[in-house]
Amino acid sequence: MMMQDALPGIKRFLKPLNLGASATSYVVSFLAGFVTHLGRMSASQAAQAIRTDARHRANVVRFLARQGWSGDWSALQRLAELLLGAEAARGGTWVFIVDQTLAGQQGQKTENTFSTGNRRRRPRNVRRFQTYTYARKSCHCFVVGLLITPGGLRVPSWRSYRTRGYCAHQSRPYRKQTELAAELIAAAPAPAGADVVVLGDTAFDAGCIRAACAARGWTWIVPMNPERVLAGPKGNRPKVRSLVEGLSAEQLAPVRLTPGQGPFVAQRRIARCRLGPKAKPRTYYVHGERRMVHSVGEAQVVFSSNEPPKRGQPVRVAKILLTNDGRRSVAETVELYTLRWQIELFFKELKGTLGFHQYRFRSFAKVESWVALCLVTFLYLEWYRATQVRRRRRTAKEKQWWGRQRTYGLCLAVRQRAEETELSRLADWLQTRTGRKRLKRLLRAARPLEYRAAA
């Protein structure tokens, strides 16, 4: 990409941030780098993303270290308000998914890393002739929230998990991952009065999560913690899993979910191969009960199995869901929880397409700036999708195409639009003498001294 304003609508998108000219230039370079990079994403890719405004990679890294451009990390909040302006009036169910993602790092001097501790060493007879010493494999952890609107738009938010050692060194209070998720719920940009359902895995079955949802009047659905017990006197509290022994095949009702159909189809990104009349549905066999659960109170317990139960044989339950929502049916609860997989697709697109995890910095402050810019890029792509869907001249088929595109398809569409803009502008400049002079200056600026190939 040659011109800084070639990204479609980039000035209008970044206007709510009120950045200076220099910070805007760096942010646009990173956005162009995440969208158009070839191979591995890096600071060098961002430095050369805008050819006429290329910089040395050291300047780009210094910009990441400053962090002044993002203020108090409210950049995503302000950009989310721009994206959600037209979604606030739309009726329907909003979904907020919380989860964690890890970015593997190597090196003992990298800040704020920790080992997951789940790697098994090779047998000794295999290590006998091995002389190479590998660096300790560690990772950074980020707690991420993904807000999905009734129309299918995705708005990310995040908090960095800081280890106890890093917090002590930086004089910061230590926060657990569940506490960070509760902060995300409290700050989620959903409109007041909206019907929001919070989804999470077993790790987020915590009291602070339930308290944050209660403060905003939201409902939640999580898988059952294996050690969860029913309410009762201390020392005589049976585990919730003991209820499975009393289930019979007649109590479980089938729930069939077909890809591309149902009330939440707009909020589910589905591969094209799973759509159409030949799409195979998934059938779950579910049963729900209202129970008093210890430290939770009265809640809906949903037993789910993906195997058809047989009469006279024990029921095999694959998952037990817990929710405080008493209005929805058991089938709707199960269908809502299947949307939790959307955040896994979100992580896959961040890492596989944008290069979220492809950084190499020792300073964690630079890592946080990198993550923020990557999520701003994702939000820009969602904003561009929304502008295309809302265009009046679009046919229903075109709007459906834009609504179903994943991050890779959106990056491809943005690159094509940027190429069209640049080629059209170059064609106009070639028509006049002044334009040709301007084009020569542009081409000279596109080859800085440090990036010129040796003759």
C-alpha cells in the first residue's frame, strides 16, 4: 500500500480517538500492516506497510512503548460506540462471551510470562543424545470479552493478566482472571436495558462473575464446575453430578440445531461448507431442573448429552449447564450456549489472519500496545462490514454475503478496495503535468534510504 488514506473510511473510523497527526500515522501503519502483511506479522511489517510513509522499525517499537496514544486504554470503548450506534435500537438477544487466550513466548527476560506447566518431558532414552538446550517456553495471557449484537457484529474488549511477580515489581494490585472478566462485564458497551446473556467456560464459574452480571441485570450460562454441590447442611451436600444417576431415557428430550437456521443465525459465523440443504444438523438430548445450588441459590440445571439415550440403560451426560435464567426454555439455553464457540473462532482469526500472537518484545508495555492495535484492526474490519451492510443500494444477497464474511474475507475486500483507490488516483495524476510531478515525488518518498536494495 502506497498512500496513507487508501484504507476505505479510515479517517472517519479514527476520528473519535482525537489523535494527533503523528499518532494517527503510526496507528494507520499498524492497521495496514495487520490487514495486508505477507507472512509473519512484525514491527517491520507495520513500518513498511505504507510505502510513502515508511519508517525504521525502531521508531515503530518506540511508539508501542509510549502508550500515550491510547490514553487509559479506552480507545476500543470509543470506537465501539461508533460501531454500535445503529445497533442500540435493534431488538433481540445480545451475547457477551468471556474467555482467555495465550500467546506463547520464549526467553527468560520476557516480562510477565508464566508457564502453563502442562508439558511432559521426553523419555530419558530419547534425550540421551540430545545436546541442544531449549529456552523455557512461557506465555502471556489475555482475558477477552466478545460482545455479539443481535445483527451479528462483534465488539472485542480485553484485560491483560499480570502475574504476581510482575505486579509486585510494578507495584500493581494482583487480579485473578475471573476478576478481570468481571471488569469486562461491568464495562461492556451494551446499551442499557438490553437482553444480554453472558457465556463462559468452566473456569468462569465464579462468584464475581455472577455478581457483575447481577449488577447489570444480565443472565449467565456456564458449564458446571465438577465440584459444584447442591444446597444443604454442611457435610451433607450431594454433588450436582449425582443427579445424573436418577435420570431416565424418557426424561431427555431431543433438540435439533441446524446450521444457518434458528433465532440466533445472525450471531453465528458459519463456514460455507456447512450451509445449504445438505447441512447436517446436530442433535442434543437435554433435560432441565430447577435446583437450589450451594453459593448460587435457585438456578436452572440443564443436563445435555450428544448420544441418544436407550431405555433401561444409564444416561451418559456429556455436559451440565448452569444458568440463572428462568424465562428461557431448555432448548433455547442449549442453543445459546453453542454460541460460546464463536470466541474460539475469534481467537483463530486473530492469530491466523491478523498475527495477534506474532510479536517478539521483552517489555510487556509494548505487548499491550500491540494487542490493542490488533483489536482496533479487528474493530475496523467489523465497522467496514457494518457500513457495507447498511448501504441502501445493496441487494439482500450482497448484504448476506457481507454479513457472513470472516476476518480473512474482510481483509481481502479491504485490500481490493485500497488497490482500486490507489490505481484510480494514479490514473488521474497521469493525466496532468502537475499530477505526474506529484507522482514522481511520491515514488521517491516510497524508497527510504534504509530500505533501498543494494545495487
